[in-house]
Amino acid sequence: MKFSYYPGCTLRNKAKDLDAYARASAKALGFELEELSDWQCCGGVYPLGTDEIASKLSSVRALAQADEKGQSLVTLCSACHHVLKRVNDDMANVEDIRTRANNYMKLDKPYTGQTKVLHFLEVLRDEIGFDTLKEKVVNPLTGRKIGAYYGCLLLRPGKVMAFDDPENPQIIEDFIQALGAEPVVYPYRNECCGGYISLKEPDMAKNMCKTIEESAKGFGAEALITACPLCRYNLNKTQSDLPVYYFTELLAEALGVKEEALK
Amino acid sequence: MSVNEEFRPKIVAFCCNWCSYAGADLAGSSRLAYPADVKIIRVPCSCRVNPMFILRAFEKGADGVILCGCHPGDCHYSTGNYYTRRRMTMLFSMLDFIGVENGRTRVEWVSAAEGVKFSTTMNDFVAKIRSLGKNVRLGDLRCKD
Amino acid sequence: MSEKKNQAKMVQEISGANPYKCMKCGKCSATCPSYDEMDIKPHQFVSYVQRGDIEALAQSKSLWKCLSCFACVERCPRDVEPGRIIDAARQIVVRQRGGNYLKAEEIPPLVDEDLPQQLLVSAYRRYKR
Amino acid sequence: MQGLKARALELLNDGTVSRVLGWKIGENTYDPEPAFFETAEAMEQFVYNNFCAANLSKYMIEASKLEGKTLVCLKPCDSYSFNQLLAEHRIDREKAYIIGVGCKGKLSIEKVKQSGLKGILSVTDTDPLKVETLYGDAEVAYKDAMLDRCHVCKGKEHVVYDELYGESEDTSDADRFEQVRAIEAMSPEEKFAFFQAELSKCIRCNACRNVCPACSCRKCVFDSNKFDSAQKANVDSFEEKMFHIIRAFHVAGRCTDCGECSRVCPQGIPLHLFNRKFIKDINALYGEYQAGADVDAKGPLTSFTTEDAEPGVVSQGGIV
Amino acid sequence: MQRIGVFVCHCGSNIAATVDVKKVVEMARMEPGVVFADDYQYMCSEAGQAKIGAAIKEHNLTGIVVCSCSPRMHETTFRSCAKRYGLNPYMVEIANIREHCSWIHKDMQEATEKAVILARAAIAKVNLNAPLQAGESRVTKRALVIGGGIAGIQTALDIADAGYEVDIVEKTPSIGGRMSQLDKTFPTLDCSACILTPKMVDAAGHEKIKIYTYSEVEKVSGFVGDFTVDIRKKARSVDATKCTGCGVCQEKCPSKKTPSEFNRGLGNRSAIYTPFAQAIPNVPVIDREACIKFKTGKCGVCEKVCQAGAIDYAQQDEIITEKYGAIVVATGFDTIKLDKYDEYAYNQSKDVITSLELERVMNAAGPTKGHLERLSDGKAPKEIVFIQCVGSRCADARGKGYCSKICCMYTAKHAMLIRDKYPDVNVTVFYIDVRTPGKNFDEFYRRAVEEYGVNYIKGQVGKVAPQPDGSLLVQAADLLDNRQIKMKADMVVLATAIEPDPSVRGIATMLTASIDTNNFLTEAHPKLRPVESPTAGVFLSGVCQGPKDIPETVAQAGAAAVKVIGLLAKDKLTTNPCTAKPDELLCNGCGNCAKVCPYGAITYEVRQINDHGIREERRLATVNNALCQGCGACTVTCPSGAMDLQGFSNRQLIAEVDAICR
């Protein structure tokens, strides 16, 4: 199994480990992430304006590149995933954006949203299967109580992201279970960490993160996992005693490839 | 393309009495506008529409023909629209085969409650026909210039 | 007056949202994590657009408090998408000369060692032209 | 042939049948004509050779009204037409004594001419065909002189018969839908140009209608006033233009693809293309269907499933 | 040649404001066959009809065209008008220049041009009309009511009281429906069971009413006056003629872990059960999926303890075929599934419940014996939050676009009852609007606020977050105070949208009755024929037609009954004369028309005919006019055009096509 892979800029820099653990885990699970040869930053947030085309083109390029290879496009970072999936949805369903983007791009073959955008977690769920993952775990995380922190970007808007039930998601809990740990369900797992507000108003983000962490701790979580570098950054800023990991770190650990990943 | 803006197509809409004609009535009583180019002919059921009527319309100068009936499964006569569906699929495919633009014919299922759908369908269909322009092909199939 | 209408129309066009679908249930405000920081509350956005008072929206603090977390968009029972409306107002501001909410010189002191690139690019896109 | 003739004569003489429906010798080998034979004397003219292409099943409509049984010679493909007529109660099985005659592909003099030969004086029905012309003798390979329809032969089996005579062969060596596919691949403009050119040749001689075993109406809709408006002239442009499309639609799901329409068209219009387009679509959308293969089968246009494709399929990429 | 009169209606300004009626009259006069044309303010009025009548007499009209509203509105009116003045009613055609023209177009010239064309098409058609005679069909004097809730019971009682036989088919083991699950009813707060059970008993004891419980309609054929219905009586595994209803079997049944449907899954029931104590009939059924005997072959306790010997494991489903003259649909409603509303934590917390579940909690026969307690830990709640419009008034795909109508009132009822019985419990209601149109309704709601101290807050709830301490954090907006509220509650009650019972889809299909996009059955006219389906002989009772409360349901049930009685009182019905008619000279007897006839109305017979001097025996199609409903499927199947439809003939329709395309 081979997928096109879009790491995104944060994974090339501050969140190298998120990426490294994922690649090592993929190898252990028998699939390959083939990095796109020439990708550009997705812009971090999806441009909401219906009239914004230029800011969507880097995503379209990545999508078209995967299409040329006939592969699904896999992402790890929640933000990149959000942007790529929504731009892809625009290309498939919004005629105006499709036409204008194609006019700019002048591709050999017009791109009309045919690439399947998958989050790494979706690959685990839909392509590999959590049952298979469970079988491949060599180092089960038995006894660890872990809360999933979804944040906003993976889930909403539910209609476009179609990732999981936006109000009661299951996928990361199932993932935690597959690794042998105990998932802790708490109501704030899909509430916002503050996102980019933390740049200019760090206190706002801090308050939000505190609510999230207290809720998780209240239900017995001993650690949180996330797929988003910004969520992790914001959550870490509260300086609570609740550690926050990338989900791939636990994955690598359970698959016994953690050491090797960081080499 | 200024010609097309001026162009007022002739459009015949066959509507079954029980669903689509009632849907058109509802569009009317809800004041949901669609172009006056559409003229409705009431038939008891979409299965009453003989392909000959459609060909006749084209031959007499219609630019588009649309056939509306109850949703499959909801036919007042239980099964009429299922026959319609097969017959029209065959007819449309044949028209496409001989090079008549396939946008000129359409089947839509519109229930008595779907006034909005009736209106949007007609707006959409008229826009399509306007973009295709005047129907010449079925008018002169045998008259090579 | 007509300028007001134009701006309101622009907000509708940029956002693609229809404020007239709103039934004023307030679920957006009930849901918004930034509610307390906002001067104009999410459920009020649509009223401002409906009556064409984009100027007040543009002046409001709310513009810069919205997190684009889409909770309001997800939970709105009428598919109004308040999050898109506020973004459209924000776009109108940042697209004007000098409308940038984030000045280049502000940035260096805000950056700490762990700060992910993602945060900078996101803030750039939301706050700057 | 002598055996077939002898057997027919035997059945005629012993009263099993009152007449024989077969082919009569023409002026040449290549132009035998369908004929009824009621006496031993008349049977002198009986012939069955490789030019006996006509599908005799339709004649059974009239024959069914006559006293006594009619012996009818049916080739494998004709037997499908016979069955279809039977399914539609147009003929009476009890009135027919069917000899399923062997067929190894039928020949067409038009094909011989198309091979470039002029001034044909005589021709054999052998493999290869030996042709005597004003300009000398020539040979034509059997396959090359075969009717188009025989290249897409339905097979050597008769689907209905009382006894069999002679060997049959499945002569198919071409893709039945190749031409249809080629047209489907054209642009609308090309399609239209193609059909406009072909249909403009039509002289409305009705040969296609008269020969078609599916066109068996007592009175054709084009000859009645059932679909006319009040102020209509006798022959209006409507039927002129739409005749072939409507005819194809009327036989859709009932046409056995016997190919007689194209064979008899004096203008050489490939009329079978309309029928084959319908057959191809029906096969693709509603499952493989061969009219006449099974007397009790439900016709594709008189049956349905709740999951059928929508007519919109035509504009959404077509029927594949 | 016809002599046609054309009558153009102004419909006040409805038509005349957009269509130049004088112009239509003028243009109509130039059409072939037209000998008279005029316009009038209201053609359908007495004076308008008299005008038509006078013209028929004066000009010896053989056909008329009325350019007016939809034929679905007034075709019958103008046909009877024609008949009154001596013209065959089927010599009338309507040009719909209101719904299809004046109401949807703004430009006068455009609308007038279209009206002229529509008139022209109708004139062209009527030129080819032929007088038709309606036939007659018999009426079976028995009615079928599908659904045994309050709507079905009331309809059945009213029909039976008028002296006609009625059968009720109910899919659950007992009649009673949703109302039997309710504790109290608004706006009087009387006990639901106290007012419902007497009606259930009346229905069960009525000599004209037959009740099939645990039964479903399986097949419907026929038409108004003469429906044939197959009813599947599911195997109860209990012989109703022997059972005494003692209840010992239920007590002793060892399989007691099946969620009780009646208690909305909040409690369990045994495998052999009656849904509730007052069930009618008081005969239990064995749920074969839960029964140990059926699953493993071992057990048989109920058989052993039944003194009456009523247990019958071998009982089979039974198909009963019965004829009916009329059918009433009273299939009722259910609450929508809440699996897409997890922001309210319905699936995460047992203490978040629907209002219908609260009814069971409040009911003395319910899972908590009527004590208000949390279902998670049995503790008495101190703070209860009600959330309104959960899934109602939603434009998104999760909910329903309509107002469920009953929620504002039952929430006020619940709030009041709780405050009355447990004065120390705080009750907060989050609402968008409080909708209380109805007699004594707003007063009722005001009492909840003023006398019972229920706290009403305008604003929707955004999220319900279960807390580690077991409480529920409700995050809401207070729109009037412009603040966001975060309050702890012990219980949250969701006013869940109602939707037609899912069984209605299949039933509508069987009856060929139309349903709308929300699966509510469509009425023949939203204002003037609200209890009739557009399908003749099918009537609507209760929520299957649209959200309504008990008094409205009972009123509509009575109205449906009156319509049924009116139908059953007739000995004969006139049939639609627009039936298929074969031309015997053209018929091939090929048999294709019968294949597509949904009514089996076409048969073939061999007849001697004279075809222009040729006499011969031919196999010919014959149409049974009593069975033919006039769909026209056969006409298109017929290649020779032998089969035609009276009133919508090939020539008539082609004439319309020609007139439009001219």
C-alpha cells in the first residue's frame, strides 16, 4: 500500500517527531508514505471567503500531484488535513472555484476533486483496520488512561470533513484501545484549544485549554493525545501536570519502533 | 452569445396529474417563478406519454421537452413511472445516438409537495435549453442541406 | 445607505452565507468559546448584516476573538454559518490598506521557542492581507 | 437441398401439411424469393441454397389464418423471430410444421458486387464463390460474400422446430456492437451528420417495415389516423422525419436483430443500427436479453425493477 | 365540427392583474371551432356559472374551455355546471392560467402570451373531445383503520356508531398508541389513561368494530369503494380465545431482560408480555427473539403455568383477506433518533432523556414507579433543564424543518407537574419561541411561569457536558440578557422532534397515497380537504398528516370518520370514464398491454370481426372499465396505436403539443 504524503511545514520543523513516528509506524504496519516532491505550505487555515482562489492553489497543486500518481493523499497535521479536505471539496463541488483554480493552474488534465484526502488516522481505521493494528502491537500500553483531544479542525464542519461524528467522535478512542490503553471520554475533547488566538491573546487560549485539561483529568485521563502541533503547543502552555503527546508517538511506542524512529 | 439572450425557447412539460401537476400548482400558489417558456400538458400519469408526443413536439418546433412524474415507488397507479423510466431512458439514449443534444430532454420526479423542486427544475431546464439554443436537428433530420 | 448595502452584500458574497435563514435561536452564542471576549455576540452578527451595519462589525473586537473553530457552524440548526460571516467582515477589514491586525514588527516578541510555524501562518492568514 | 425438397414433398403429399413455405428459384442463383407451394408440381420451383437469406417467419402470420398446417423452413436466426411472433400471439404454433434448415451463413449479391466485380452473369453459392462476368471469371471468398448480419450470427441452434435438416454453423467473427460503439464515440455533430446523411436517402418505400417480423401490426400507426392532429395532411413531415426512430422504438425489446431491415433497404441505409443501439442499451441496463429466445420471457420494456437507472444516465456519460 | 365556448376568469385580480383577459378572449375567438368567448370576474361563482349556462343554450355549444385556476381546483365545478346546462361534463377543458401562469409570472405581456397559448391548447384538445359516460362501481360497506392509537380508535368509534363495520389494524400487541404512554395531558392536566382507556374499552366492545392487534397491512389492491386488503396477523403464540389475561405467564417468564418498547427502553419486560396493564386485548404475545423456548427449545415455563392452556408455540402468521370501501390511515408518530445530536450528550448520559421518556418516568406504572429520579444513580434531581426544539425547525440534515407543535405545551406541563410535586426542584426551560396558540394554551404556559415559578430563558443550549461528579454542565445563551450561561443540572430533558411513524412509508406506497418530503401524508387540499388523501377512498387521521395534539387529533379523527361515512352511505360510485379503449380494427392481440396494466383490467378474447368486409376471428384486447383507472401505460406499449385513453387520447395530446409549439 502506497500513499502520497503531505507533511506540511510544521512537521518539517517544530513537530518533526510527529512525522518521524508516523513514518516509522507506517513502515511497521506495511504501508508507505511517499512524500510529494514539491509541496507548499497549505496556509494553516482554510480561507473561508468564497472569492479566495490564490490562497487555495498550493492545496490544489498537492491534490493534483497525488491525482497524477493515482494515490490517496495522506496528512498528519490536523490543520493541513482540514485545509486540503476543504479545498478538495471546493474543487469537487463548487463550480466557480473549480473553474477559476483550473484556469490559474493550467494543468494538463483539469483537477476536479478526484483525489481522496485521508488523515493518517483514517488510514489506520479504513485502510489498515484497527483490528489489524491491534495484532501488530508488540508493546501494548496496558493500564494507561489516555484522553483523545480532537480539537476542531479534524471534525468540523462535519459535512465536509466527514471524519467522524463531530459531536461524539470515536476514532481516536478506538485507536487508543487498539494500542492496548484505556480511552477516557470527556466532553471537551472536541472544543477549541484557542488555535491561533494564542499568538496575540495567550490568556484566552490558556483558559480554554485549562477547561479541556480539567475535564479530561476529572474523568481520569493521565495523558492526552492529539494530531495537531498547535493544539499541543496551546495545551502545553497551561503547564499542568497532564502530558500531551502526538498520537503517533504512542503508536510508535506500541509498535516498538519509537527508538528507531528518532534515529 | 447575445442571440441566446434574446432566444425564447419553446418548452413542453408533460406533468402527471397526481404528483407533478400538483407540484406545479403548488409552485404557483407559492409564487415560485419560472420562465413563461414552459407550457404544461396534463397527463394522468407519466406513463401516458408516448415517445411520439415528444418527437412530435420537437418536430413542431419545441426546443426542449421535460417529463415530470411521481417519484419511483410513489406512482398513483403503482407502477406507471417505472415503465416511463425505462421508455424514456431508451428514447433519450436514441436521441443522443443520432446526435440530438441530450440536454433537450429530461425526466424529473416531482411530488405534489415539491413546489420548490418544480420551480427550480424548470428554471434549470430553461437555462439549459437557452444555452443549447434553438433546436434544429430534430426538425431537419431528413433534410440535408 | 447604498454603501452600507454594498458592504452587507459583500459580506454575504464573501461568506456565501445567507443571514436571512437565521431564526435567532442563539445556539451560536451558546456554543461560542470566545463569547465572553466578544462585544458583538455571534447571534448578533446576522442582525448587523441584515441591517447593513458592517461598519460596527468591522470596528468590533469580536472580529479578532473568533477562533474559526466552526462550533457555531456545526451546531447552527439553520445552516447560517455565523463563523463565515464574521470571517467575511474580517476579510473586508484586512483587505483594506492598513487594515492588518497583525503588524510585522509585533511578531518577534510574541514568538517563543516552541511556537509552531502553523500558528504564525494561521494568524497571518486570518489577520493580514 | 434435394433431401429437404423430398422431405417437404413427402409431408405435403401425406397431408401433414397443406402447403410449404420456402424459397422459389429466381432468374439466378442469387435471387431466390420467398414463396408458398401448395402442389407437388409447384414444388418443382422449390430451392434452398446459400442465397436463401429471407426470414420466412413473418409469412406465418398469414399462413396461420389458412386451413391446415404450413411447413415453414426456418434458419436458426429465423426461429427467434418465429418465437417472438408466437409470444405475441401473432402466429399459431399448431398451424406450423417447422423444418429447422441448416445455415452456414447466407450470401449477398450486393457483397459480391462490392468486391469490385461488374457485369455479373452467374454466381455459385460455393466456397469460394465462382463468379462468371462479362469480363471473365472470378472468385470471391465465402466470408467476403456473407451478409453483414451473418458475421454476428446468433449461433447454430434453432430455438423452435419440429425437425431439423442439414448442418448449421456459427459464423460470427465480428463484434456485434462495434459499429454502434463507433457511433457512440462520435461527437453530437458527427453523429447527427452521419444519421442525417443516411436518413436523407430514405424514400419511404416501407420495405423495412414490410419485411420486419416485429413490425407485424395489422395496420401501421403511420397508416392510421391515431396520432394525427385535426388539420393534418395525409402524409406530413412528422412521420417523414421520425419514421425510423419511432419504428425502432416500437420494435425495441421485441426486435430479434434478424437484420432483414438493412438487408432489404434499397438505399442501403444501415437501419439495424437503431435496433442494435436499443439492444445494447437494454443489455447494459436491464440485463442481457434476446428477443425470441424464450417465449415466456418478460420483455424489457414491459417490465421493470425498482432499481432501474434514471433517464438522466444518458446525459451523465451515457450508457456503458 | 365542435361549437366551442371559451370563458376566461379574472379570479378577482389573481389572474387579471397579470394576464390581459380581454386579449385572451380576443385571441380565443380566432381559434378553430370557437363560436363564443367571454370573460368574467369569478367564473366559478353562481353568476359565472350562469353565464356559461346561458352561452351553452344560446350558442348551442358542444364544448367549453374555461381559462381559470387549476383543474385540480375547479374542474369538477365546471363539469357539473356543464351537466346542469345539458352538456356532457367531459366536454369541458380547463386552461390553467392562474397557478401555471398569472401567479408565477410578473410581466403582463409575457403572461398574456402564455395564457393565450394555454387557452389554445385547451381549445385544440376540446375540439377532439367526445362525450363520455361515467360508469358505476359498488361500495363495500366496511372501513379499515390502520393504526390503533387515539386517532384510529376515535375514527373507528365514530364510523361504527354510524352503523358501519370497521376493522382496526394495529402493529403492536395492544391498541392505545402514544397516548397510552403519556402520564398527564395538557392543558387540563388530567390523566391520560383515565380518558383513553374508556375509549379503548368502547372500541373493543363495539359490535361493529373488529380489532386486529399485532397485525400489519401487507397488500392493498383495488380502488375507492372496493379495496382488497391482506392483513398479516402475526403469530402471538397465545390462543386469544383461551387466554384469561391472568398475567401469571409474564410473572414466571425467566427471560426478563428485553427493553420495554412501551417504557421507551427505560425498563425491561419479559419475553411473553402485554405492553402495559390496561392493554387491549389483554392477551400477551411471545417475543420469539427473546423467548428461551424459541431460541433454545428448552424452557416452556409459560405453557406449564398457564391454567387455560392458551400457550401455542406452533401458532403461525395468518393472512386475512378482507374487502373495504374506505381506508383511514392513522399511523401516528415517533420521536426522531437523536444519534446526530451528541452535543446534548443524549447517548453519553442516562440523565439526558427525551420528553416522551420523561412521561414514562413520571408515570406511576413507569420504570421508576412515578418517582422523579435520575436514571443513572436513582438520586432525586434538584435542578432540571428542558431544551426546546431539539431537531425541530432545523434547516440542516440532522433535524426536521417543521415545528413539532406539541413540545411547548408538554414542556410547560412537565415543568408545572414537577414544580407541583417537588417544589424544591428548580426547573429551567431554554426556548427559542414559546408557541401556544390554542384554547387555554397561553394561559397554561403563563401559569407555569407565574404560579409555578418555572424559569424560562430565551436562548438555545449549545452543549451539555457531563461532569466527573455526575452532574451535567449546560452551556446556553440568554439572548434577552445577552450573556452566556453555564449552569449545572441533574437532569436534562430534550423536547425531541416528532416524525411520522416509519411504517407510514410502506403503507403510503401500498395505498398509492402521496407523502411529502417529511413523510407526512399529503392531504387532497391543504385547506379545503384536509382529511382526505388525493387517492380516492383513502383518509387521514392524526399525526400521520402533520404534527398535532390530542384535541386536534380527535377532531380530525372525527372528520375523517364523517368522510368515510359519507362514502359508505352510497350504494354506487360513479367511476372515472377516462379509461383505456382499444380500437378492435387495429388491435393485434399481441398481449403487451396486459403486461403493463397494474389493475389486471385487460383481457383478451377471440371475436369475430368485420374489418372492411373481411370477416375473421381475431384475438382482441378488452378493457374492464370498472377495473381500469386510466393511467395510460397500455397506450404507449401498443405499437399500432389501437389502445387509446378516453379523455387523454393520442390525438388530443398531440393537438395540445401542436398548439403549444405552433
